[in-house]
Amino acid sequence: MHILIVGAAGMIGRKLTDRLVKDRGLNGKPIDKLTLLDVVAPARPAGFAGAVEAASSDISLPGAAEAAVANRPDVIFHLAAIVSGEAELDFEKGYRINLDGTRALLEAIRRRGDAYKPKLVFTSSGAVFGAPFPESIPDEFHLTPLTSYGTQKAVCELLLADHHRRGFLDGVGIRLPTICVRPGKPNKAASGFFSSIIREPLSGQEAVLPVDDSVCHTHASPRAATGFLLRAAALSREQLGPRINLTMPGVSCSVAEQIAALRRVAGDKAVGRIRREPDALIMRIVGGWPQRAEARRARELGFRAEESFDEVIRVHIEDELGGRIAA
């Protein structure tokens, strides 16, 4: 099996690569080759016996997507994207990377012909939905995004579904909740503070909270996100049916409940490292996101996330901090 990961240098891409190397296979088949692409060349994984190609590539550029699928990978994980805050601030860049890059990849697959029909797993977002919301987003809720990022992801979902319907590929789109707690340095995602108000205090550093404590959102850990991707790659056309874009499950809680979980896990000193500093742009973007999602179809299809935000924090401590937190 040959697996291509587009966006392999990102956090989820690295986690997915590590998991595939550890498992040595996917869907019961051994992995013979990994192709890892990103705008910055991904690191080559240690301990993988098969072939590895790790290269710098921007699939929105002419010819790049064609080169990416030239060796006909069996499974493609398309994770590459400009994140929400950056896509809102840089309109042209967001559309070029998020929409044009995805369409270039879909078209490169279609034009390969010769019965080439890979499995393509695309990471979408709950930003495809827009307010006003019901108490909990059902699987049938309409796509009315209120940001450029959400619009780009919604268009890509439709393109993926049409290429799937026409038989050019076997596609599945997964709308990720906010992935929390993200390791490493903050990125430009509007949702980044959900991680930073946990990550930095656990490491003894100050964190900035740009929104009100009442803001509610849905979260899943990087470990759960990797599981979502692997489960998506295992689904058949028959299991998916015609609606191939799925909302993933997660833990829905308010910022106040996040902070309460941090206090239970790490104590008052950690909570004291959170500094409130309102940011109007982030408040506007996050205000247009759904708070809760039923994710009924995803759960029925075997997707699993954490059951509490305490568990989300403990996953971060275990996976990223070696089980230790700052005093």
C-alpha cells in the first residue's frame, strides 16, 4: 500500500505519520511506501522499513498536484489548509490554498484515468455551518458558513462529493471539531486560544484568553483526530452512502468548563496563568461557529472521541508532557 499525506508537516500530519509507522499497515494491508508533502518538507519518520518520499510541495501551483499522484497512491490524506484566522485576514491566500489546491488535487486524480480510484480522506471543519444554530447541530443541518475559511471548506466538500459520485475516487470528508490541546507553538487559527489556555499553563507559562468564559465549543484531542482519519480511511462506499461528509464527535463545553477542568487536573496555580485580553476579530469569528453537534452518523460509523474535557487534558499530559506538569 502506498499512502500520500498532503500537509504532512502539520501537527495532525505528523501525528498521523507516526501512527501509520507504528501500525505498519492500514485496513489490514502493510504499508510499502509513504509520500509526505507540505509547503515545508516534512521530517522523514524513524523506524519505517518501507520507502519514504518527503518533499516540499504546494499543490495549488501548476503541475504540483499531478506530480503528487503520479505514482498512484492508494490512500490520500488531504490535510493541507490555511487556518481560519489567516484565511479571514488574507482572502486571496485562503482561496488559493484551501480551494484551488483541493480542486487541483481532485482534478489531478480524475485526469490520471486508467481506472485509478484512490481513497481520499479530506479534513473539513465545523466552520461550514453558520449561525443561527439550534441547541445541537444535526447531521442534516445546512451549510451556511460565515467566514471565508468555512466557505472554502464547504465548496471543497461539494467538489469531493461530486468527484466521489462520478466514480473518480472514493471520498470521505470529516468535519473536525477544534483539536485541543494542540502541542507546540500557537498557529494563526482563530480557535488557537482553546489550546493555549491549557497548554501554556501546564508548562508554567502565561496564556491569553481573547473571548468570554461563556463561549462554548466542541473539542477532540490530537489522538482522537488521528483515530478519525484512520476510521475514515476504512469506510466503504456502502457504509457511507451518498452523504460522504461527516461531522465528527467531540466534547462540547464552555471556556469556563475548560478552565474548571484545568483546575481539577492541575490546580489553581495553573489557572492563575490565564490572562483575559478581549480580541474583537476572534470573538466575531468564533461567534459564528456551532457550539454542539449531534454527530449521530459518525458515532454510528465507529468514530470515537473523549468523553470529558478532563480526559482531553490528560491525553495532552500523557502524549506531550511525559506525564508531568509545571509546578
